[in-house]
Amino acid sequence: MDFHKEHLDLVLVPLGLLIMFAYHLFLLYRYLNRPHTTVMGFENNDKRAWVERIMQVDKSDVGTALTVIQSNTTAATFLASVSLTLCSLIGAWIANSSDNFFESNIIYGDTRPATLSIKYITLLTCFLVAFSSFVQSARHFVHANYLISTPDSNIPVSIVEIAVIRGGDFWSLGLRALYFALNLLLWFFGPIPMFVSSLAMVMILHYLDSNSRPLHKHVSQGSQKPMVKRDG
């Protein structure tokens, strides 16, 4: 059987997605079992120290903390709006794709309408996942805002920590969905750009996600006793 250019999509695209999924499963394993080896785990250690300090100050002095939370909420809301806008643009593009550039012979790969529909659907799915993740991130940051600003409360520090860290986790999930969307966007120009971008992105993300620094032992002012932090 002759090998046609349409067959490249059946080989390179699944292979590129498999590489991306395998890397993120490996990253998830490290995050859950060896969080100190990941940047997210390193940042969570600092977030816990920040929350503990904030919950110790007087409620009239938490303005800076609320500003930090608000900036995270604004960023998550903005990216959620961008993701939803891109979903709308893709929907409009699908509805008006009678004369499509991506069906041109310039594209080296499968340009049949059925394959093009799969590309649109997978790209749309990634943007929808990103939108949902950023919305959840904003929700948790808003909840943390309420907890921190509640006057005369006995809210456990761990509850606020969970809200802040979960907001960061959903933020990271939304960014990962956008990374997948970037690879799928390059698929419109052929399976080869998509596969090459998957390899390049995994190498870049591995460098950005890895942490070799020891976790910082935060010490309270006036005390030489380090704060003991849980892994994760």
C-alpha cells in the first residue's frame, strides 16, 4: 500500500499528543509524590507561608493581601474571557468555512473536510477546558478573598491555604489547556509542525516545571524557629 501524505496525520498527530500527555502524567506524579521537585510545589510552599503570615496580622492590615488575591482573580478572569472569545471565533469560523485556506494543497497533510472538522472540535475543546479552569481559579481566589477579609473570625489557616492553592492549581490547568491548544493550532498547518511543536514544548516545559532548589524554611520575625511546611 502506498504511503500518502494523509497518513502522516494518523502517525504524527497521535504521537505528538501522546508525548504531551505522557509528560503531563509524569509531571502530575511528581507534583503529588515529590512536589519539591516541581516549580508548582516550590511555589505552594511559599503560598502556605504567605497565608499563615496574613492570617496572623490584624484584619485592618490585610489590604496588601487582598490586592494580591484581586490581581490573581483579574488575571484568571481575563484569560477566561480570552478563551471564551476564541471559542466564539472558532464557532463562527466553522459556520463560514465554505472557502477554507486550510483545505489548500499548500498544507502537507490530510486536508479533507472530515479531518478539518476534527481539528476544529479538538481545538474548541481545549479552549473550553481552559475557560472552565480559569473560571474555577477565579472562584477559589474570590473565596480566599472572603476568608482573609472576614473580621473577628476563627477560620483555620488550612482552609485559606486550600483556597489559594486550588486557585493556583486551576490556573496551571488552564495554562496547560492553552499549551495543548497551541499545538493543535499548528496542526492546521500540517502534522509535521504539530509534532515538532509538541517535542519542543515538552522540552521547554520540562525545564520550566523542574525545581532543584531546596524548599525555603520560612522563619517568623522575632523567632528563629522555622515554619514547618507540608509537602504538596
